[in-house]
Amino acid sequence: MTQLGVADAGMLIGIDFDNTIITYDTVFVAAARERGLISEDFSAGKQAVRDFIRTLPEGELAWQRLQGYVYGQGIGGAAIFDGADAFLRRCRREGCPPVIVSHKTEFGHHDASGLSLRGAALGWMRSRGFFDEAGLGIPAENVYFEDTREQKLARITGLHCTHFIDDLEEVLDDPAFPDDVERILFCPAGMPAPGAGYLACTSWRDIEEHVFGDRR
């Protein structure tokens, strides 16, 4: 893994991928409408779509099939979260290229297409300049996909990250999460209940200010 400048900066920032860097909200809504799983006037994000579909007959299976499509064939319609690209550029300017560590299986459950979800994710990153020197400049070898949450946490530990940013509280709350890594919850839909043992931020701008301060 390339770590040019990391020692000088004293930081190695790890970041989750799905629903942290990339947002699928519009893709989930559009795909669910196309399949008749939600009404045309349904207006909400991924979580609301998931919660509603799971109330339907065989809803869990329908949800898993929808996920397989969105994270694979439908990923081209996904977007980068507002401010995430600015944060990644800031990492580059500060001399600490981030690592992306994602719990993502090779293939989706109940996805008949056989498309590699990891390949689709890398293709999405590549198309948006993640690995280009003229773009975000993240070394391609700084991207890690893991089959299980346990393997994801082991990777974070093994990389010796100083910070890790994730949208899932259960990841940050996991007893196997390394104690010496600063945990940051990305929660664009709203703050969690008080008492969490980590920083919670509703925007990437807030995360940038916390990690790097106001220096420019």
C-alpha cells in the first residue's frame, strides 16, 4: 500500500464506501418504482425504501434482490456524497492518502446477473477520477473489499488506521473495533441518540473540520 506522506502527517484515515462515500438513494427509489415495490409518489431515501419493502409479502427477498441490482448493474446512477470529494482532496493536500475499507462480497445475494459488485464499485470510482493523478489521486491499492464485518475490522486494525469513518453504528460499536482508532460516524439523516462513544457528523464538511481543523 502506498503511504507517501502518511508518516509526516501522522494520520492514516480509513473510510467505508457504501452509503459513506457513495449514496444510492436515488437509484434505490427509481429501481423500486420500476419493480412496482413502491408507489410513484413514494419520496424518501434508501432506509425508508428498505423498511417499506420488508413489510411486503416476501419483502426480505425482494429487498435483497433490489440491493444486488443497485450495488451492481445500477451503480452507475449513484452519486458521491456532497463534500466527500472535497474531503478526499484535502487528504491528498495534507499528505495522507486515505484507505477505503468496505464490507462487500464479490457477488450479490439473489443477483442472477453474476456481476462482480467489487468490480462495479471499482468501475464507479475509476469513472469519477478516484485513482487519477488529475482527480482525487487515491492509489488503487488503497481500496480493500472484505467478505465479512469481522474481516473488515481486522483490516482496519492491520492497517493501523488513526481514524475510521463509517455510516453504521454497529460497525463502530463492535467489540472488535480497535480501541486506538478514532471512530467517526457519518449520519447525514440526523444525529444518533446521545451517549455514543464516538464523534457523529451530519456532513463531510463537519468531518473535514474535525480531522484537519481550520488550517488551509
